[in-house]
Amino acid sequence: MALITTALTLTMAVSSVPDTVGRELEEVNVVAIKQNSRLWNDAVSSTTISTKALDELNTVALKGISDVVPNFFMPDYGSRITSSIYVRGIGARMDQPAVGLSIDNVPFLNKNTYDFDLADIASVEMLRGPQSTLFGRNTMGGLISITTLSPMRWQGWRIMAQGGKGNDYKASVGWYHKFSDVFASSVTGNFSYLGGFFRNQHTGKLLDKERSGGLRWKANWRVSPSVYIQNVLSGSLLRQGGYPYEYIETGEINYNDTCFYRRFTINDGVTVNYKGNGWNLTSITSVQHLDDNMTLDQDFLPLPYFTLTQRQKETSVTEDVVVRGATADGAYRWLGGLFGFYKHLDMKAPVTFKDKGIESLIESHRNDANPSFPISWNSREFALNSDFKIPTYGIALYHESVYELYRWRFTAGIRLDYERSELDYRSFCSTGYQIFRRGEDGKLSPYRNVDVNIDDHGKLHRDYFTWMPRVSVLYRLDDNNERNIYATVSKGYKSGGFNTQMFSDVLQQRVMNIMGIGSTYDVDRIVGYKPEYSWNYEIGTHLSFLQGKMNLEASAFYIDCRDQQLTMFPDGTTTGRIMTNAGRTRSFGGEISVNYNINRNFSFNLSYGHTNAEFIKFSNGIRNFKGKKLPYVPSNTLFLQGLAYVPTGNGFVRNITFDVNLRGTGKIYWNEENTQSQPFYFLLGSSITAQGKDWTLQLWGKNLTGTRYHTFYFMSMGNEFLQRGRPWQLGVTLRFTIGNNR
């Protein structure tokens, strides 16, 4: 009889857990390829969450493990394009991700694709701290590795149906079949529908509706005792409304223009593993395509100011070749690899000015400057168009050596990384305005008409070359590998890029320059932002007590970050956001995770993370933010869970599981001035699960106390907005599992 205490595996110390990656001997995942399959024995802070734990938490997306992993925060706001993740004070709201993501070995390069539902997850592994040496660019906050269920390990049907408050419906079906001892395949589909929680007072309609679905085909083929091939082909479709942003002055969600997000993705990844005599060769090849459209009311007021559309088509190709080997006695192990990628992005990002926007953002400035000759726009709506082509490619060479001496393990690695990003842009508009002459009597008479035809072209490029070392030492406190302490020094890196959203402001100023007002931007300076670097210093321990019944993981860290990338809203009535580099920031804090299997019927789980992140050197030319806390970074994350497993002795309902959990997040500062913040808040969750031979029925609740909190803050045209967190929710989930392990 399985113990309920294996439901949440916050560490990998318990080797008896039936659904962790430690038993997946027949296939590989990206973490196991480059590190020990048992992360407990590595000098790294990590959290592994199993299938059963995800089911207990009713989680099918990354946002569901926010706070469960200490110092991991993925807020639920905006639409699924805003896949922001913050770890230890490191994060990103736009452009390059700060945390890497791979699913069945496929690295996801674009953070727009991070937020999705995924059926039949076998495990989620979260490695905290820079993983740049082995996994490259944009993993300076950590790496998330998701492994889906293998048809080699399990065959049969898996069916799930769910309904909850807010017309929240989900369903998935998976078929797993082993055609022979060497070949197995699976097909999985999932669908979700959300009626919405938040109402737009302007239209009277719920605005956060959502429909999404996905398909995944997975094939595993053991060609020979030495060769193993895995192919995963997946696609997803999303149609989503948005955005529930409330104006701070009124506390109302009230805007007039339509908002939506639409996304289509398709990904294919092939992993080929060759096992030689004392060495392994692995090739991971992937092709990814993203086609999405974000359209929103950029002012979020019930007035016709302006709207933004961002349409993207991005195709990426990656190749990672990894070779690893060891001496005959296993005292020395080594790993070497070559990684290359190419991605091409086509983007169209028009900003459409409407009547109120033309009047207040353009005409009023011009007429205040020259009241004797006021102007009036010929059309009460016109577009500032921006088209971009952004090809990016890179290549990296990396190596890591591990040497074991008695109970000591010494690790040293380095990565050399080169990347080039190019920007081919076109900014254009065609409009015009009428100039009037004001007579002595105050009456206006037509003076002349001015056509505004702008068509700017340009090409920019950036080259980045960096080195990313990592050294660590680990000492085993016993001969059973159940207790150890470690220290690590590693360098993190997040690549630079281009501020495409600033082109609408550049073009707006070009229009105003024609009228004799406005500023002149240096496009090359304001459009580019630099890479971000960090040095992470960490000490930690993995401890197992009471014959494996209690497992504890703890770590303390200090991060010195240079040129940290921050999303800011320029002063005044501007239409865009800008990514800028803070001179220097620092973060320090700690994490602890405890999994205590009290007995066969009760278990307790705790994870807590603290981060103190502030500016050491940063000025935007107007204000100095030295000593201020970094925005959007929670100071604390907390997760508490109690599980009770009650056997019934009944043939139909075999056992009942009671789960009570508490999540805590905060304090979160929303701006660089630290004048707006979200206090620490708690979310109470619970579930009751009845389990039969091949079915489970779960009644669950989230935010049961109806805590009112906010998940996001931003400014537009000098106005401040917040997004409310989701209200309380009740639901029911039914699962059928018809099959067996082999």
C-alpha cells in the first residue's frame, strides 16, 4: 500500500517514491543528461514535484507551483503571454526569460509560450540559482524541467474531467501503448474553458474568458541495447480575453476597447542517446514555431485614447550535443557539449491613436506651444506602424569535470557563449493635420494643410560573447549519501535585446517634431539594452532523518547582479514600455524545504523562501533608487501542507485523502520608488479525494477565505493600474486511470 507521504516529494531523498524521475531508467530527461538523476546528491538547490503531488494540488500549469517551490513566484495576471517568473530577486516581465524551461528535453526559447496547460506530467524539477554553465543563456534564475509520462513505463488510458466556479472546465485524455519490448507510443489531448471572474463595467461582460487545447504525440524506441530514441511532437491553441486591470483612482475595471490574446504553437523534439563503453553521447534536436497576437486597450480607460497590437511569428531550431564519460573507478567524471540555436522573429506592432489620444497626446501639446496657429487632425484615428525582423543565432561550448575523493566531490565547469541578434525595422505612418489662423477676434480660419508621411528604415545588430563558470564542493556527512553540505559559486547570464515597444514613442516624437515640438531619440541608444550578469554564492545542505521519514533541504545565497534588466514606464504620456539596465543590484536570502512522513497516515510539507533584493546603483536620470527594493520581487514565499490518508476497508472506495494547504506571498513592491506595494497575504486551499481501484474523485477549493490581493501593477500615460487576484473557487475533478506499469 502506497503511503500518502509520497504525494509531495520536495526532495529526492526518498528512493521509494514511485513516480519520480529517479526510476525512469528507460528514458532520459534534460536534467539527468547533464546532472545526476538524483539531484539530492548534487550541489544545487532543487525541488522535485511528482505526478501525485500535482494532482493533490490540482495543478496542470507552472503557475500552480508558485510558492510550493521556495522563492519561486509566477504571478497570474494579464494573459498567458505574460509568463513572468521571479526566483531569488531575478526575473523578467518582457523579452528574454530569466528562468529556463524544457519539456521532454525541448528547450523553450520564448517566454510567451511558458504559460500553458499540460496533461499527464510525470515530474517537475526546479533547479534554483544560475544554471548557465550547462544550460546556457537565460537560465540565470534557474531551470524548470518537465517530464511527461512515458509509454514505456505505463500503458493504458488516463482520463480527467474537471469543473469549477467561474465556469472553469478542463478535460484530458491520454492513450499509452507498448507495441513491443522496444517501441511504445502515446497520444494525449487536453482542453480547457474558463468563463471568467472579472467584469468590465464599460461593457458589462466578463473579460477574462479563455479557451485552450493541446495535443501531444510521444514515441520511445529502444533501437538496440546502446541506442535509445525519443520523439515528442506537440501543438497547442489558445483564445483568451483580458485584461482585468483596475484603475487605482476608482478601483474599477472599466475600459472601452477590445482586448484579447491568441496563440498557436507547435514543437517537435528528438532525443537520441547512445551508450558506449564508459561514455554516453546524447543529441537533442528541436524545432519550435510560435504564432500569436496580443491586442489591448493600452490606456485601460473608458475613453478612446489608443490601442496596441503585437503580432509575432517566430521559428526556432536548436541542437545540443552532450558527451559524458568516467574513469573505470568512477572517481572522475566529465561532460562536454556543443549547443547551437537559430530563431527568426517577424513582428508587427502598430499603435492606433484614437480621438481622445490625438486630442490630449498630440494636439493639446502643439496648441499650447503655438496658440495663434492651432491644429486639428484630419482623421480622428491613425496608426503608428512598426514592423520588425529579428534573426538571432548563437553557439556555445561547455565542459564540466567532477572528481570524488573519499566523501568529497569537487565540480568545475565553464561555458563559452557567442550570440548575435539583428534588428531590421520599419516605422511608418501616413496621416495629416490642418493648421488654423487665430484672428484678432478669436475666430479660426484655415491656414494650410500638412501631410505627415514618415517611412523610416534601419538595421541594428548586437554581438554578445561571455564566459559562464561554475565551481562547487560537496561533502557527504555519511556513507549512505543521505546527508551532505555544499558550497557553490556560479555566474548567471541573460542576453540583451531590442526595445521594440519604444518604436511607437520614437515615431510619435517624429510626428511631433514635424509640428515643431517633441523630443529626438537616438534610436541606436534607446532601442538596445545590454545583457544581464550575476555572480551567485551559495551554501546548502540536504539532510535525511528518521530512516528517511524526514527530509530537509536548506540553502543560503548572495547574488551580485550587474546591468539587471528592468521593465520601466517612461515619464509622461508615453505609449510604450522600455527595458533598461540597472547599474547594480544585490539579493540575499535563504530557502528551506521539509517533508515529514509522520506515519503511514499523516505527512507534513513546508517550503519557505526569503529574498532581500535592492538597488546598489541605479538612477534613471531623474531619481536615484539606491537602497530601494527591486519591484515585483516577493520578499517571502511560504507553503504549508498537511495530508491525512484514511483507508476505508471498502472495495469500492479504498481510501480517502484530506489535504489542507496554505500559500503565502509578499511583501511585493510595485515600483522603483517603493511607493506602491502588496502586503504579505495568505491563500487557503483544501481538497478531499476519494480513491477507488482505477478512479479518483476530488472536491477542491482555492482561496477559501476570499482573500483580496493584487498580482500586478503598471502605469500608462501616468495613470496607475492594478490587477486583482482570483477570488475563492470550488470545484470537482474526476480521474480514471485504466492500465498498468511495466
